[in-house]
Amino acid sequence: MDPLTVLREYTIRNHLDKISRVGDDFHFGKEYTFPATIETAYRSKHVKSTHYTLETLHHFITNQHLKHSEYVQNASANRIPPVTLPDRKALQDYLTGKISSSDSIDFTMIVIPTAAEADAGDKIDQTADEDDLITNPIKWIKTMERPLKDREQILCCKNRDFYSFLTAATRRDEERQRQDALQRKDNLVAKSRIERGGEELGLGLDGGQKAKLHLKGSKIGEGVPIILVPSAFSTLITIYNVKEFLEDGVFIPTDVKVNQMKGVKPDCVTVQKKFSRDRVVTAYEVRDKPSTLKSEDWDRVVAVFVLGKEWQFKDWPYKDHVEIFNKVLGFFLRFEDDSVESAKHVKQWNVKIISISKNKRHQDRAAALEVWDRLEEFMRSRSR
């Protein structure tokens, strides 16, 4: 740190009373020590090639309240070179912080302290080349710097400790463990009931029999209910990423999932509503090949993610869209900033359009919950 900058900082902070002169040195508290006659980077505009010394600047700033004539007399009485009248206003504004810089500041002509001065004040690297320091002011400043605090001293804050941070981190960790335990319990309950064919699920897998969904008055046949998704990669939801979206509430692009799965395409995916506090969890099969479904399988189809193209329904055993979406719940997933054209056909169908963001993945959960809410309501209506 150079003496001009240190003096300016002490002036701005009103710490001039902490500057003391001991012999030929100025002590800035316990932080810095400089020779009184060291030249600073502030040069006089009135006297060419003259840089004011630290002694001159300190005497000036401590007597800035005096009229200039009185100040000059005081400086002469103390045998200290005074600041000239043309330099007075700009220098005072700089040292008091009214201005941040001045064209009078010049580091290139700074006189480097001698070895004796360095021993009394800031130690300068004796191996440094003085000519190099004169032409390189940044290097000179670095040689004058002293570390004020280390990392341990910074951590020692008065009237503060890290206990609050520790307790907050502990609470978050306990909450996370509690949520994980509930999730594992939900999964075990769901798995147990599916395997045992519990009445709460309405599924029976005991004795190798096909599961039956007991919905009074419904036309759903034997087996786990089916959700159909498009096989085309041009749609947002496919058999590759449907599990993460419906179970975890996170949308992962199909191409990313294909790379993760190394191109292996599943014929069928089972999904459950994981992020729910309900202890009764219904399982659904997700398929993307309607042509492989048998007539009894079509009775189990309860929902479909539409592509928005007519050809998606060419293998369906229904005569038109009215019949399809009277019997099957339809969803169309799109990005919220997509053009209206992308949903032109879909708007003519009885289909729920759900929008997600391209970048804000934390919003996916709400979209997935909307799918589950409508699906569960649809299933309840079929059971009446």
C-alpha cells in the first residue's frame, strides 16, 4: 500500500488521530509505517517535477481548516514544505474523498525508500531492482504492502459465531432424511399392495392372475390401466422420459434420455405417483405402440399424450376424435413459448393443453401434478 492511499483512507475514515510521528517515521496505527520524508505519488502542478512528501501532506490535511496564509506560516515554523495555493483545493478534495482520482497523481516518478528507511518502515525487497520498481508502479505498491489479517483472524468476528449456520444446516439435513424415509415408505407400501392385490388399489396379482381394476360401471377391462405416448421424437413426452416427468416431476429431453439409456428402448414403462402423501398408490403402464395392443388391452387405455397429428390415431379402434376423447383422457404437452400453430389441431379436440418452460425445471412439478390430478379425477369418474 502506498503512503498516499493510506493517508487518504485514514482521512476519509476520520482516523487522522491514529497517525503518530515517532522520530522520522509516521505510524498509521499498527498497520503501516512510512518515513516522513518519503515522496508520495501526488505531484505539484505549480512546481514542476516535485512530488509532495508524506510529511507535507499530513501537515496539510491536519491543518486544512486554516487560511492558506496561516497554514504557510505554520508549515514554515515547523520547517515543513507547504502545499502551494494552486494545488490546495484539488488535493483537499482527493484526500477527503470528494473526488476519486486526479491527474496530479503519478506513480512513475516515485522515489523508492532507501534500505535504512525500509527497515524503519515497510520493508522493501532488497533484491528488487530499483529502476524496475520506478518504471513499474504496481510492483512498487506490492513491495510496500503488508498483510493485515490471515484467514483465521477473518473468521474471528466479534459478537458472532457459526452456531446459527450449524443448526440451520442440521435442520435441513434432518428434513431431507425425513422426506427420504417417507418416500421409501411410500414405495414399499405401493409395492406391497400391488404384489398382494390389496383392495385399496383394486389390483390383484395373487396366484399369477391378471390384475383387475374394480371400477363400478366402468368399461375398463382386466389389467393395469394404460397411458399411451407418441413414438415420434418430435413430441416432448416419449416412453424414454415419461417416468422422470410423471414420477419425479422433472422434464428431461428425449435425446438426453436416449443417450443415458444408450439407445435401449423399453416396450413398457410402469409409473406411479411418487410425490404424494397418499398411502394408496396406483400403478400405470406406459406404452407407445398402439398397434401391438389387443382388443382387451384397449379397454384398459385411460389416457394419451397427443402429438397433434391425425396419423397418431390410425391404429385406434375408434371412429373419430369425439369418441376417442370421450373414452380416453387427452394431454398435450408443449413449451410455453411455442407458436400457436403447434397446437392448432389440438385446440379442436377435447384435450388438456399443459405448458412447461424450456429452462425453468423447477416448474415441471406443477405440470406433472396437473396431469396426475386430472388423471385421478378421470379414474374416479369412471368408477361411479
